[in-house]
Amino acid sequence: MQLNFFSFPRRFYSTLRLPPTLLLGPGPSNPNPRTLASLSLNTVGHLHPSFLQLMSNIQHLLRSTFKTHNDATLALSGSGAACMEASLVNLLEVGDSIIIGCNGYWGDRVTNLALRHGFKPIRVESPWGQLIPTSLLVDAVKTHKAKALFIIHGESSTGICQPLENLGEICQKLGTFLIVDAVVTLGGMPLLTDVSNIDIVYSGAQKCLSAPPGVSPISFSPRAIQQIKSRKTPISCFYLDIIELLKYWGSDRIYHHTSSINNFYALHEALSILKEETLEASWERHRSVSNLLYDGLKDLGLKLLVDDPSHRLIPLTTVKIPDGIDGKKIQNHLLTNYNIEIAGGFGQLAGKIWRIGLMGHNSRPENVHLLLSALKQSFKDLYKL
Ligand SMILES: *Cc1c(COP(=O)(O)O)cnc(C)c1O
């Protein structure tokens, strides 16, 4: 991005000049103006009574958003990737095996992390863009008696939503812990942590919650906390140690690290906005707005990567790039001429798909109409179509 510091009036309060961009990629999404405004409130200390109250409110709001009663529900100072790593390093010890559902980039990322930390990944694979049959995952849980099963609920590299079905119940019976990545789904699609017997679930601020990136919700079941407390070896990472973190978030209020204070204001505001709308209404809004997008793309003659509507990741739609079209060129055109950001594919899907996010505050009909018009005009401008 070009930052032109010289052409900017001196009276402006910032040195930065960033063009307003409509973020319709896989994240970040644009925060609600109310959420953005909360960032500029005065910074207080991380142990200030009003900040401690705000932390408790965040925990309360997160429990309703995750649909859980888990006491150990909080937000880490870090992006979704920090929670992914936290879920692994807290629960697993060196040599433990973990079954990982792999049908896109994020399953590969979990495998990479597991290897780095000395855990043994057992990959259950499907082609990118397809569901992993639940029966394959169940078979793996029964065969391997692994410490954990890791599921990416919303695979943002492919646009697939992996159903959780009765995996949690089966895992619990067999002494395996279920970890779920809900970075894309929290707030945008049904996710029922307690009903689905999930042991560790996490998300990010900047997708369907529409808060700025930098803080990330995570929740641990009592069963998971009990297991973590009975580890034989210490948790290797202090920053992500949930037991230490709970001493700050719980009644002890012991300093652990300086939290991302202003980002927590924004997360609180974003969660409050979601509460005002209600979670169920937000799920329904995401569904109906994405349906509008599917119809509009069809009218433009474009095809979706995920055929079966019931397999689709509602907040993130993957579109096949037609033959003869340079996907990156269209993306650049949208960004330069219309200030709209969409993303391309990567890995097995590089150059083959676009990824369009309608997340949180951005999931609105007017954004769909804007994108479809801009897309149509871009095809005209670049390809005379
Ligand atoms: C975006 C994303 C992440 C990582 O989140 P960051 O905030 O970018 O670290 C993890 N999992 C999935 C499925 C995602 O889409």
C-alpha cells in the first residue's frame, strides 16, 4: 500500500493516511464504527478496577457467544493463531498423539505446529474443498485412542464447514479431547460448544465478530482444565499458559502480561453489539446475505467451489475463477478502482478460486450489491465481457 505522508494536511491527528477499504476477504472484516470508536478511549491500567470489570463482562459475553458455561472462557492478547497454538501446548505433552482433520490449509498448519512441539499428528485427509466423512474421523478416534481430535469448523482456505455431529460425545466416551477451530464460524454460524461437547474452542476478533485483530476468544471445558492441571510436564509456553492466565482473569488478579487493553474495549463493544442483535439473528443475517451473494454470482455466470449448500461455510464463499480470467488481475482492479478487497486461493487452490467474506458488520445486502456491480464492471473493463 502506498502511504503518501506529504500530501496530508498537518492538522490531521495521525501521520497515517489509509484509504477506506471494504474488506470482503477471509478477514479482517470492517469493524462497526461504534467498535472502532471504542479503541480511542483513554487507556487505563491492566489492573484498574474498571478494566477488571470489563474483563469479567467480556467473559460473560463470550460464554453466551460460545454457548457454554465453561468457567475458563477468556480472550488472549494475540490473533487466532495464538489460540490455535494455546489449544495444543496446554493440552498435549511431548509424545502425545493428536488426530487432525485435514482438508485445507488450516489442517496443515495444525500438523506443522504439532510437529514443532513434539506431538504426533495423525492426519485424516480429504481433498481440499470437500468434507471429511465423519465416519473416517470416528474410526480414527476409535483406532488410535489419541489425546485429542482437532477439527477446523470453518476451513477458510476452501469454504467448507465441517459438521461436528456427535464427534464430541464419541471423543468423551473414549477419553479423547475435542478441539475446534471456530475462528470463522463464531458469531456467523451456529456453534454450540456445550451441546457439542467441545473441550477447547477458540476464535478470532476480526472475522464474524468484526473487532480489530489482536485479541482472540478461547474456552476450555472443566474436563480440559482438569487434564491440564494433571500434566506430568510443565506447559512449555508461559505466554499461552492457561493456568497462569486464569490467575489474572480469575479472582487472584495476578499480573501475567500487559493485555491489549484498547483492543479489549473494542472486543467488548463488538460483543455487546452482537448481544443487542442476538446471536440467532446474526446467524440468520449471515445466511440470508450469503444466499443473496450465491444468487448474484450465479447471475454473473460464476460457479461456487462447494456445490452442496449444506457444506458451505456461510461467512466465506469460494468462487471458481472462469477459464481465461486472471484472478489476481480482477482482485487488483477491485482494490484499485473500487476499494474492495477480496482474496485468492492458495495451496492446492492457488489461482483457481476467489474467496469472498461476508463477515460480521460487513454481512449486509448493500455490500453484496456493491461487490456484484464492481465485479461485473471489472469483467467489462478488463475483458470486455
Ligand atoms: C483466520 C484464521 C485463523 C488464524 O487467525 P489469525 O487471527 O489470522 O491468526 C485460524 N483458523 C482459521 C480457520 C482462520 O480462518
